Amino acid sequence: MPAILVCWTPADGEEREEQWPSLERFRAWAQAEGLACTWRAYAAAEDGEWELTDEGRIGGVSRPGPRPG
């Protein structure tokens, strides 16, 4: 299975880019490290460019949505 590119930004605001065997491995590592970060995952397209496949947040304080009326 080809690697994915994960761009993640921890609380310090410095974006990092790393290749991982899978998104699940990155998420498991980040949770085990106790990281709070946002992330975007990319897969290589046929033309060699990276295409966004998923994005999300791990850990940290969740922001509540609007309360129902």
C-alpha cells in the first residue's frame, strides 16, 4: 500500500508534513503521544500530485456547536 502524506499542525502552530503507511497509523501514534492537532491526509494521484483525501482533529478541547433553540 502506498504511503499517505499527513500535514498536521499541533498547538505550537508549526505545520509538519510526514509520510505514513496509513492514516490509521498516524492517528494511533498521535493519540498515543497525547497530541492535540489538526491534520489533513493526502494520497498520490496518477499524475504524481497529492490529492486531499481526509481531514480532522485529534485531541484538544472540542468546541461545542450551536445549541438547539
